[in-house]
Amino acid sequence: MWYGKTEEARFIDRPNRFVAHVEKNGKIETVHVVNTGRCRELLIPGARVILHRPGTPGRKTDYDLIAVYKNDEMLINMDSMAPNRAVREWLEEQNCEEIHPEYTYGESRLDFMTVEKGKKTLLEVKGCTLEVNGIGYFPDAPTVRGVKHLHELIRARREGWNAAVGFVIQMEGIRNVLPNRQTHPEFAEAMTLARQEGVEIRGYLCRIRPDEVKIIEQTVL
């Protein structure tokens, strides 16, 4: 997925989950943060951030904060909308026969139901923005919704579906994602059970640029 023109700024603070203050060209701007996760290890005062101006009429802010340089080196896309869009593009490029977004199964709405080579698969997508010592971790904050989705995938497997959870790694150089047991033990336990029940754990490796997020490889984790 491609954003078009982007601009660089410096992060100042984040008064709440939805907005941040940045300094751009000597001026303080209030921008929308398109990730409601904590991102405490990323959004630190002085960090270089990437802004995108969507130009949507009636907005309260002109810019979205879509990416940040961790330690002024590693560019991490933190747009929570990017993983689904990137996966949709990837599936289309792989000549997936059918792609059904927002597919209702049980009590959840899963991100995709796909038909590939005649095989139906339920696919839930998660974006990974947390890196520690060269390994990606998910989640960066407790996610009751994420646990619910894993249990729905487990149920689907028991009912004969193919099921997968795909982690879009929103940074380069990271090839593995582990459940963040310290932050959310329940999610880690659900991941272990999902793997045991045959839910496929996918990793989507990406090319990350200030104006782009593109999946370049799918791996099995």
C-alpha cells in the first residue's frame, strides 16, 4: 500500500490515545495517531515521525502519524489500518480466487475468508510493531478482542475449516513474531492452543518506506 506524499516531524507528546503533538518546520501541530496501542517504546520525545495528509474533509487534524524511527534508525509503520490493506494487496497479487473481507464467523467478524486453490481459509490479521532484540512481539497491550479471535479460529478448525492468523511485521529485518506473554499471558496461552489445534501461524515480511508498506514474503512461524 502506498500513501503518496509524506512529511517528517519530531514527536513531542501524546495527550491521549488518539492525538499527538509534533514539531514540523518550527511549528507545533496536533496530529491524529492511527494506532490506539501504547507504543511507549516508540513515541518518545524527539523521535522522528512520518506524517501523512489524507485530505479528508471535515477532519479536526490535518495529518495522520503513520510511522516512527525507533532509536533514529529502524523505521516502524504504526498505522493500524495498514496490515489489512497490505494483506488484501498480497492476496490479490497471489491470484487468490476469492477474497471476502470482514467475514462473520460465530460471534466474531474475522478479517478475511479466502478461497485459494479451492481451499477456504479464515484469516485474522494482526499488525506487529513491537521489537525487542531482533524479535517481534504481539501484542504491545492486552487485547481481549485478539484472544476472542484466536478462540474463534480454534473453533473453526475443530469444525473442519482451514484457519490462520497472520502477523504483518511493520518493520524490516524481523522474521519472527512471538506472543508477548509478559504483557498478556492469556493471549500467549490462546496462541499455544491455536498452534496445537492446527491454526496456521503466518508471518508477513514487509518492505517499509515512509510512504509505503508492502508485503514481500509470507512465512510460517
